[in-house]
Amino acid sequence: MRLLRGLLGALLWVVAALLGLVGFVLCVTVILLPAGIPLLGVARRLLTSAVRLMLPQALAHPIREPKRMTEDAIGDAAKKAKKFAHKQRKRLA
């Protein structure tokens, strides 16, 4: 699945780059400027989608991940606190 997402992202990236190039050429010709600007916007959105497809889920959707990371951090902190308390009890005994 990850390989398929990467290939799809790469293909979308190439399409976005070509669309951006066409949009840039249209913007250079002043008469076709109204057609070039929206085309550059579409290319930008396609490029963003391509990058999201190639990134891991945690980086592609950072808003959805803090809950998982927070739960992991709380679990790690609890383990460290137990270990520290155990060492302190041993030292005092």
C-alpha cells in the first residue's frame, strides 16, 4: 500500500510540475494571464496532494496524530516515574 501511495504521489508530482510549467508560460504572455494564474493555483494544490501522498501519516496529517503521541508520552512518563520511585525506595531502605 505504501509503495502504491508513493508511486501515485510521484505521478501526481510530475503532472503538477507540468501543469505549473504551462501555467507559468501562460502567465508570461500577458494576454493569457487570466488563464495562467488559476492554472498555477491548481498546480500548487496538486503538488500539495502529491507530497501528502508520499509522506507518512504522522507527517501528512499532524492534527490527527497528537492524541496518539500524547498517549505514548503519558505512558512513557508513567514508566519513568515508577522506575524512579522504585530506585528511591531501594536507596532509602
